[in-house]
Amino acid sequence: MAPKFSPEEKQLSVAFVCLGNICRSPMAEAIFKHRVQELGYAPYFKKIDSFGTSGWHIGESPDSRSAKTCKKHGVPVSHHAQQIGSKDFDKFDYVIGMDESNLSDLLYIKPRASKTVVELFGKWRTNMEFDKIVGDPYYGGIDGFEYNFNQISHFTDEFLKQEVGALD
Ligand code: 4NP
């Protein structure tokens, strides 16, 4: 199957969003960037970033458990937490929430005229053994971060296949 579009036609911009922008969404940004590089999808993307719906952790680096889990899997992480606002929607083709609460907050602040796709990351899952929701790992142990990592890796590969198409 050929790619659905060429990088000359368009390049996609994707934002990942959770509550604090220190655990799940910086992990999603890191995994997605890593797989894009590794699988040769880099020319198809303009911007890959992450945000929180809250401003609680603005400026902070990712939670040490999130960074440790990514490093363990050879995925580099580098981010400073930022809060999403209505004006950010015109910069992204996809704004992707981790859980239902992120999704409803995003739909609430999305400008009415915006064509940005706002969805749960789990929308792209094909392996139903993974939960659709990327659950909040903040108050749990390191196991939650490991689960999130595997789940997000699956969603990432499926997003690339379904939205860009297989590369050969
Ligand atoms: P995240 O996790 O939304 O995946 O970044 C959280 C980080 C911080 C808090 C909650 C969830 N908090 O309550 O401060």
C-alpha cells in the first residue's frame, strides 16, 4: 500500500495532550518522534509537540518515572510542560487526548470553526488487548508507566499506518 499523500502535498502537525504534560503526553511525543525517525516518516511531519490541559506544571521537565521508562526503551525525551489554549488549534491537524477528560476539555476549548481533528489516541488502536484510554499514572507505580509506554507505542504505529499509509 502506497502512502496516502506525498510530503510535497502536505505535512502533518500533531499535538498530544494529557492533564499535566509531565507523564503521558511528553511520553507520547517522545515515542511518536522516535518511531517517525526510525520508520522513515519524518518527511511527512512538520510539527510534533505536547501540552497539558492544566497549567499546573508549566516549564517542568517530564516526571522522572516517564523519562526513566522512555530511556529504558531507548527513546530520548526532551520537553518543558506547556498548557494548550484555543489559539493552538490552528497550528495542528491533530490534537490527541489521552483520556476522556482530556478529550472533553479539548472539545470545550476548540474554536468552533477549527477543522483540527480532536480524538482520543486510542481511536487508532487495532489490538483490543490494550485499553483505549491512556490512564493517569501519576499516583501509581512504575508499572503504569510501562503499560502506557506499550500502549502508546501501539497507537503510534497504527496512527502512522492509518493516517499516512505504509511506506515501502
Ligand atoms: P499527566 O499526569 O497528565 O500524564 O502528565 C499527571 C501529572 C500531574 C498531575 C496529574 C496527572 N497532578 O495532579 O499534578
